Amino acid sequence: MSHGLHRFGSVSVLCVMAAPAEYGLHLQARIQPLMTGVGPVEAAVALTAALARLEAAGDLPDLIVSLGSCGSRVLDHAAVYQAASVTYRDMDASALGFAKGVTPLLDQPAILPLPCPIPGVPTATLSTGANVVSGAAYDAIDAEMVDMETWALVRSAQTFGVPLIALRGVSDGRAELKALEDWTSTLHHVDENLAAALDRLIAVLEADGLAALEIPAFEGQDPAQLSPDSITP
């Protein structure tokens, strides 16, 4: 395994995470991810550089799997969700007549859909931006969860023609954030649940390969209908 590359069945997978704090014992037992650093700029720079090196070596992955934490004030605490879509909350060129979230002069919609191939793992919408969202700041965000990397990772992956799956565990959001510990205190639970979701993804990839990405989200994966226990193997 190098540069976060793994092989699950016939599928070559690059696993990507942002911060070592999210990389707990359960994930350590399964993967060696590419660490990008926090925020959309670091994520885009690190992943693009890694993919360029892999492409030059003739070792471009078939799939990128992004794993990490997120904030949400509506989803279950410590539960893991597949990101069904992602938006870029920092982009606002509405003064020039563009819809909020649409990057000017780029042929991309404001909402990018993502594959959700894992049965039993609920789905949710995701918003990416450079700010840590807390308290009343959620009022301005339509998505069910927030992070700081996924949109950037998706755009980097698109540049190389590689699909991306994003798995996010809810680390915070119900209460106002006041210290770093308000984020890190839940990460050991998130790590365990991310590992369980990853095991399910590995099983799907080993059984169906990349064809699994073409399967629509399974009925019953509404996050409002599933508990965190539903992803326990």
C-alpha cells in the first residue's frame, strides 16, 4: 500500500482523509490514507498532487474514498452517512448574476451528485466550505451536514476522471462549538463507525466492482429512518 492506495477485489482505491485526529485505531487497522490537511485549499492541492504522481506512474486509482468527520445539527451524533451530493458554500458570485454556489465560467452545477453504493448506510446532503460551522451559522446552509474538504476533493477527482465516494461521521453540531475538544471528543466513535461503513463498502466493491457505483441509493437509506446502529456489521 502506497500513497493511500488499496485494492478491494478488482478495484484500486485511494483512501483520503484530512486530519490525523480523525484517523483512529479502527481505521488504522484497515487503511493507510493520503492525509490532505484541513480545508478546501489543502484538500485540492494534496489530492491533485497525489493523483498527478500516480497518473505519471501509470497507477491512477479506479475510485477515491474520502473519509472523515462532519458537523450537523439534524443528523444522529457519531453516525456515518454517505454524501449523496455536495455544494460549495463559499462560492457566491450572485452580484454578477450567477446562482449562489455556481462557479462563474465553469460548466458545473451548484450541487454535485455523488455515488452512494453502500446498503445499510444512510445518505445525506453535504456542504463544503472553509469555515467551521456552529450554532446559528447552520441557518444559512441547506445541506444536512457540513465539512471543509469534499467539494475540493470531488473537483480534483473530476480532473482525472476518477469517481469519489464521501463517508462522513457526525462529530459535532448540536451544541455551540467553543473549543477544539468539542470536535475531537467524539472522533473515537466516528472512527469506529467509519470503519464499519468502510467494511460494507469493501464488501460491495469485492462483490460488484465499479458497477456498484451505478446502482441508485437503496430505498430506506433516508437518514431520518436509520439509527447509528444500522451500520454496525
